[in-house]
Amino acid sequence: MSERTYLLPLWIRLWHWTNALLIIVLTVTGVSLHFADPKLPLVEFSLAARIHDIAGLALVAAYAFFALANIVTGNWWQYVPKPPGVIDRCLKQARWYVWGIFRGEPHPFPVTLQNNFNTLQSLIYWAIMYLAMPLLLLTGLIFLFPEFAPDRLFGMDGLLPVAVLHYLTGAAIVMFMIAHIYLGSTGNTVGAMYKTMITGWHEH
């Protein structure tokens, strides 16, 4: 009989699914805006722009909640790789993802209440949530309120570098989301980790 650990409190699960929905909406509308084609619109341009702005502001609010809740609850500690042996643990985890998982090898670092993430996850999640996401939101807010953009930046129109950073960070988060969805299927069963994110209980 498998053991169960209550791993994810309600606030994390609600934030996670809200965040996921908003990122999907922003991805669809962002693609519609960036690759606009009147003959083949994914979402009509003016509608996509309105939805993108609203979803973007909602994501700012969701991120502010995430950052504050992480501080208040101490959950920020989950995003910090614990020394010593960080590099060795990352290499061992990467090997499992690209090789061991397909050979039926056990997970090298099982999930615990103290460590929800393995070391490689901690590094990647920290980079996404504390570097890429703030940069995405900041550049998005500058687009929404262009009066705050510099007139010139690096010898170019002030909004051009902002646009490039917004696009690149958005693309990075979309790639992370795709990988995240795939890796979510690598639990004890294909749906086990998705179930944990719904119920909060982790079976091991």
C-alpha cells in the first residue's frame, strides 16, 4: 500500500492553476499579436490585444500574490538548491531525465515534505520565477504604459529592446511550460503528479 504525504497546500494549487491558465491565454493572444495575419487569425488582433492586456495585469497580480505568499509561508526555501553537491546532484538528475527514466531506474531524489523539488528543478524554477517572470511582467507593463519607456536605449528606440526582452522571456516561459507539462507525467504513474497538483496529496 502506498504512503501519502500532504505536499501542496491549497494556496499553491490555486495559484498554480491560475498561473497556468493565464500563461496559456497570454501565449495564444501573444502569438496572435506577434504573428498577425488578417487572412488567418488565431485570435482577431484588437480582441487579442484587449485579452492580452487584461490577462497580463491578472498575471502581475498573481505573481505579487505568489511572491508575498512564498515569503510569509517560507515556501521560498523550496526554490533554493541546498549545498553541498549541487552540481553533482544536477548532473545525476539530468542523467535520470534523459536516460534512467527510460530504463525504469528509481528517481534519484524522491519528493519529500522538506524538498518538493530536486536540485535541478530548484535551479530552473528559481530562474523562471525570480528572473524570467519579473522581466516578462516588467517589459509587459512598459508596453502597456509606454510613457514610462525611455526615448532611446542602446542607441535604439526605447521600446525596441523592451520588445525583444518581452518576446525572449515569453518564449523561454512557453518552452518551460511545455517541458513542465511533459515532466509532470514522469511520476509513479502518468497522472500521479497532476493528481497531486489537484488534491495536494503525493503518493510514494
